[in-house]
Amino acid sequence: MGNTTSSDNLGVNEFNLVIALIADYCDGLHFGDVEKLRRIFHADAFLKAPGLRRSLEEWLSAVATRPVPHKEERCFEFKLLSIEIIQDQAMVKLECPLFDHFYMDYLGLLKENGCWLIVNKMYTDLQEDNS
């Protein structure tokens, strides 16, 4: 029998915390829950797409005023593609189909003061012709 320490489970625990944050992200988008989204983003986060930069507040305002996928009976089709965690930083790749868009999101997370938060979001719409 080996000794089990809390550090043995550190990777699993951190992975589960990041998974929970991503679940909140997807729920926030699907249900138009601006407050849920605000809680999982760092206040100075920026959202970046080709040719577009938005502050967190600009993006949350857009989410608050757009139609709500759940209310329009849209399918919940988000798909987590990958998570990489190295100490106190993580990178998440996520498919985010919303309305007539098919977004691919890269979410950068940092763990600060014991809490994981999204500090950066890069995304592109795979439905658009970006050539």
C-alpha cells in the first residue's frame, strides 16, 4: 500500500475545475446568462477574432442584447475538443455553434488567488469565407 497525498490528485482536481468552468461558459452562452459569464472571466479579458477586438463588457453587452439560443429552442451542441493544463495556466479548444455560426474558440485561463478564470478568448467563425 502506497501513501496517498493530496498532491497525487492535483492534476485531476484542476482538470475538474477547468471542466466546470467550461460547462459554465457553454451554459452562459446557451442560456444568455451574462452574470454567469461575468463570473468566469477576468475583468480585463479581451475577446479577439480576426479584425475584431472587444472588451469583456462590450462582449457581455452583445450577449445580453442578442437572441437567447435556449429560448429559440436551439440545440446545445458545444463540443470540448481539448484542454491543456500546465501548472496555473490552461488552454481550452471548443466548438461553439451558435445560431448560423460555427465558432471555434480558444480560451486562455489562469489560476490566480486559487481561482481559474478566462483571461483571453480568441475565436473564428468557420462558416465564414476567410480567404
